[in-house]
Amino acid sequence: MFLKTFGRRIINSPALTRYNTLFTAPMVKFQRRFKSHDAGANEDHNPHELPSHGYYGTAEDDYMKLVLTIMLLPMGYYVFHQLQRFRDEADIRKLPQHLKVVDYYKAAADEIAGILEDEEHDDGSLGPLFVRLAWHASGTYDKGTNKGGSNGATMRFEPESSDPANAGLDLARERLEEVHKKFPGMSKADLWTLAACVAITEMGGPVIKWHPGRKEFDGNTISSSQKGTYVPPNGRLPDGSKGADHIRDVFYRMGFKDQEIVALAGAHALGRCHPERSGYKNPWTRAPTTFSNEYFKQLLETKWTKKNWDGPTQFEDPTGELMMLPADLAFIEDPEFKKYVVRYSKDEELFFKDFAKAFQKLLELGVDIHKSAPPVTYGDGTPPGPNRPTWSYW
Ligand code: HEM
């Protein structure tokens, strides 16, 4: 009885009525006619004539519609999913015929891994620069308007290209442009973000789950409406001279919480500051091309004093070789931030796990990622070396 009433309620809902009119009603009509014929047609009912109240009348018909609806829903879902897959795969525009989509990303990642080492650059790796490129491309996101973020690789365009915060990143963009010439089928933003994931894993860090799906504009051009929609104003990235309140303003705008902010900041284990770019000088750790929890250890274990120099205020260790920005020290001055610094300094595995999650979130801000396209990870989490399988899928 309950099922009967419930079934009728579903059948009579406005959405299903529309659906019925389109799909199930004609089938039921056909089925009724066919059945009536079979039964030899009863005398007072012409089988070719519909009853005056329409052909939805009997309880039997209602059940038939319900059964047909239940049968058709999975089919509808399947068709929808397939269409989405075609859309995603169509985005891999110039995909060489012999390669499957996933092989394309895999080959692009291998190409990126191949250009990371560069003796002429800083400490011998372009890895830290690629990480900073992807972070600055993504870190312009504003969750209030759902604008900004890595879509469209907008850092190629004014005013973002000349944001002082992005000084030096033109080198990363140039190097990746070379890779893009070989892999024009993926969007530049997909390439930049994939490069950061590959770099982190190659430098001994965690495997980052990466999905394609970032938008592309035609070649290196952008229409004025695209520009209005996608290119963010300057000033959205954090300022190294400021403290905890500013850091929270910037990262909360993107949708991060304190624990995620601290995890992300752990990337300062990598790379260094350049006087000609930010005005600051020196690396944060002694192994700036190795991804580790060393940044947190340095923050807690080293005595940081104000550097006596002509440049902007920064802090140095007793040797004067390592540095911290005022914004870095905010992570141990603010008790809520410090809680996580302590945790990550003691547990590198936890840091890797939390960083991988937060970094994936960062790279996907504002992006309609192609969940139906093959998601890929570079590496399987074992340390870099000749025997490490370079690819895993989940
Ligand atoms: C509190 C927030 C942050 C501030 C104020 C900040 C500031 C800076 C500054 C001033 C530099 C030096 C740039 C140069 O002179 O070349 C730098 C470099 C770098 N930052 Fe950050 N950053 C922040 C957060 C992050 C995050 C979230 C990541 C990544 C997840 C990151 C990754 C890097 C890397 C890898 C470098 C080294 C780049 C290189 O060696 O060329 N930073 N950051």
C-alpha cells in the first residue's frame, strides 16, 4: 500500500511528468495497444482509441512507467557520462593519434622531469621555480567571486605578468613554453601545474594527485572579455614583509584553513630568495632542492636575528647563510600557526600527506577539473632513483 502511494507520488511529480511525456508515455501507449490487440480487444473498448482521461489511467500503467523510468535512469546517466568524457577528451586538441590521453600527460611529465636539472640555475634545479610558478598562478583565486586561479595561465598577460610578486617567473614560463611546443594538446595551465607536481616528487616530496581541465585561450592571445573574466588584479599574493593577519586574509580568501596554510608554507624548504626579484636574499634551508620538513625544523630550532643590511627586513641564522622572511616568522609567533609547525617538524610523513592534499586543492582552485579524464600521479611515492616506477594511477 505504502509502495503504491509512494510510487504514484513519484510518477506525478512535475519533473517525471515531463520525462514521461518525452520517453515513457509513448512506450506505455505502444505497450497498451499491443496488449489490447493480444487480448483480442474487449468489446466496449476500441484498442486504437485512447480513454478520455488519457492513457495514464490504470495502476498497471503507473507501475509500468515506474519500471521503465527506473530502467532508463542508469542509461541516461551513462549517456551523460560518455558525453562528458568526449568533452574532456576533445580538449586534448592535437593529441597524436597513437597516444591515449593518459600517455600524453605521462609523456609530458617525463619531458618536464628531463629538464628539471640545470647546473646553471641557482642550486642546480628548476624545480623550486616551477613550484612557485604553479603556486602564484593558482594563488590569485578569490572564492567570493570564483575568479582568479590557474585557469588560462593568465600570468602571461598584463597586469599579472608585471605583478612585482611574479618577478622571475618569466624564466619558468619560458622553459615550460619549450615543453608546450612538444605537447600543444594540453592547456598551458595544465602544463604549469603538472610541472610543479612532477618537480615536487622528483625532489623527494610526496606524490600529488593531478587532474587536467584548466582552460586555454587561443595561442598566446586573449580577448577583452576573457581578460575581464580571467586575468586577476595585482596584489592578491602574500607580502613577505607582513604578519599573521595578512597571511590569513590572503589564504582565507582562497578558502584555506590554518592547518592547510602552514602545510603549504612548508614548500619554503625549497628554493631561495633573489635580491633582483623580491629584494630578499638566501635560502631557507641547507638542502633547497630537496623536499622535506626542514623548513619547520629551522623555524623552531634556529635562533633568528634581524639581518643588518641595506635590503628589506629579513632574519638570518648565526652563519648568515639561511634566512626567514617576517612572514615566515609569523608561523612561530602566532600560537595557532605554531601548533602545526611543531606537529610537522616532528612528523614528516604527516607533513607530506597534508601538503599533498593542500597543494592539490591549491592547484584546482576555480578549475572545472576533468574528473572523467584520466587522473594521473607522477611517481609512486618511493624516493627518486633509477628503479622507481615513474607512474601510478588511482
Ligand atoms: C606566507 C606566504 C608566502 C610568502 C610571503 C612567500 C614569499 C616568497 C618570497 C618573497 C620568495 C622569494 C622569491 C624570489 O626572490 O625569487 C618566495 C620563494 C618561493 N616560494 Fe614563497 N611565499 C609564501 C608562500 C608560498 C607557498 C604557499 C608556496 C608553495 C606551496 C611557496 C613556494 C615558494 C618557492 C618554491 C620559492 C622559491 C622559488 C625559487 O627558488 O626560485 N611559497 N616566496
